Amino acid sequence: MKPLRGAMEGTVRAPPSKSYTHRALMMAFLAGDARVTGPLWGADTLATRSCLRTLGATVEGEATARVKRGSLAPPADVLNVENSGTTLRLLSGVCGLLDGASVLTGDASIRSRPMQPLLDALRDVGCDAFSTRGDGRAPVVVRGPMRGGEARMPGDVSSQFVSSLLMAGPLARKDTRIKLTSPLKSRPYVDVTLAMMKHFGVRVQPRGEGFEVPSGQRYARRGFTVPGDYSSAAFPLVAGAITGGEVTVAGLAPEWPQGDRFILDALRAMGAEVRERGGRATVRGGALRGAVLDLGDTPDLFPILCIAAANAQGRTTLMGAPQLRFKESDRIKAMARGLKQMGARCTERPDGLVVHGPAKLRGARIRTEGDHRILMSFAVAALRAKGPVQLDEHDSFAVSYPGFLDDLRKLGARAVVR
């Protein structure tokens, strides 16, 4: 990425939501025959599609995918989730419904991410679930069928554990109760799961510190249209904010729950002018100021808000998200290291970062850890750097935002891939 001369200006369209696409494909599978319109086809969602095919489904079509299966049965092969933690966690619950064993694994990053709380919860509801290496990480084996009953799990490790049991619960043999033993982090992602389950005609009842899922339900054979993604929209919106330009992202759907819509509130708190009307969000940049931002419910916004913070006057505290240590990379460490290489002053916290700005950013060679959000964040940071920023890989953004570089160029950036 080369430094930008001038402000980012223009309109781009938000890519489809990765979170909604994963869930829509899996709920269409559980329904037996349903269509998903406008899915995101990135590396992670392609892994979900591949795993559903391994489970015996046909998944055909690009602009609209029809997911069709016969009876629920164990897979004939290992389920390889590649680098997709969402696929691993959500699909583990689905596999708990099958009368037989499923083996789920993925790449080196996946094999380092925690799974033990979900494995314990699956055992609570009658499955045999264990890590093959005994370390609470993939490869994992899940053997059903799921009986139901009460499962206890922490809410502060991964909301995907909760979503996994919620999605499987309607097809268990008896009612499933989920008891949370710690406060639920990333609650908006559970809200996405609940909204989609309602759309597909299945019920969940809040119960104290948890949920109850009645058994004997069926997922309706009902189509779903994937909304645009606020977490991806954050990258061009912050690009407009830090360059003093005006950027609009179209194709959003505020009627569907998305915690990362918080990007608009965060940029307002930092002094940017923000407008939203219908499915379009516009940010006009200016003099940004530091703020205290709790990202406990929206950890995916952390990397790009680090870049906004480095361009803001004063101290910005990004906090409340210790789970960032266990994403595709340790995102707190990766962002702190890269910001310091570019000349910014920041301090790690166990749950986030304190950034002092505005920094006179300079060119640097940045290690992205193969993490799509780290790559996209430092590509945006490069717009304000003195000298080129070299990123050690150029394609991980395809996981969630395949058109990212094209959109940056459309808004005025200069990016060269070597």
C-alpha cells in the first residue's frame, strides 16, 4: 500500500455478512431443503459449504445457493474446516445430532483454538465429545445422537459455543437448557443466531442466565437473504474518517441484528460526522479525538478501531475483549506490534489496547499473521503513512471481504500486489 494524497471519497457496497452466511447455510441444511440468497463466498464460508457436502448435502448455486440433504447421517470422511473457527464450533453442535461419530479438524491455527467448554457442554446433553490429543483443541470427535438436558458453559470464551447448542437444540430428543456460568460476551452474535432461528420457525426461550430450547421442532424449508456486513463496512468507513473524506457504504440491513453496527457509534464518539439512512451509512472525516470504547460485544471491530485511534487526538482505550487473544491471531499483540513499527505509541492491556495519538505514521513491513482483519486494518493505516506499507501477504481479506482492495482503489487508494 502506498500513502494516499487526498481524501477517500465515494460509495461502495458492503459485502454479505459472513456470520449470517454460515448460519444460513447450516440452518438450510437442518431444514433439509432451503435456499440462501446473496451469500458471502469467502474462504471460511466455502469451508462450511465443503463440510455440508461431506455430510451428504448438495449445495448448488452461487448467487442463490440451494442446500438439500436426505437423512441426517454421520459423514463418510473427516470434516476439514480449514481456518474457520465458526465452522468448527457451529458444526460440532450439528454433528451432535447424528447417530454416529464425526471427526472435525482444520489448519494449525484452528488446532490451537479452545474447544473444551463446547465439548463439555455436548457431553452434558448426551453426546460423546472429546479432543483426540486430550488438550481441548481440534481434532475433535463428536458422537451423537444428542439427548438434551442441561448444559453448563462459560459465556466469556466464545459466543459460538452458545450458538452451536442453540442451533442443534430443536432437534434433540428432549428439551435443551443452556446454563451460562459466566457473563455472555459477544452477545450480538447470539442475537444473530436467535433471529435466524426465529426466521426458520424454531423457538428459543430465555431462562435466567441462559436459554431453553424446546425439542420436537423442525426447521422450516424457508429461504433467507443474507444482509450486508457492518464489520466489513467498518474498513472503508474508517478510511474516510482518518483521511478527512466522505465515504458511503450501501447494501446494509439495519433491521437485522449486527453488533458491529457499533462502528457508527464509535466513530461518532471519536468526532466523525456519521449519517445513516435505510441501508446506507456515510462517514465524513475530520479532527478525530480519543475515546473509551468497550468492545466486549464487538471484538471484530478492534483492529480497525486501533487505526482510527492512532489518527485521533489524545488517548483512546479499547477494552473489554480478552477473547481477542484467541482469534485467527492474538489480535491485541499483532496490532500493538504493527502500530509500534509504524511509529504509534500504544500499550497492551489483557483485554485490549491503549493508543496515544495522533501518530505520525511511517512506512513499515507488517506481519499480518495471515489474519484478514489485521491485513485490512494496516492497509487502511497505510493511507496516512509517510512511505509505503508492505504487508507480508495479500489475500487473506478474501475470508470476509473479497472485494476489499477493489473497493479501496475505487475510493482513491493505490495498492500494488507483488
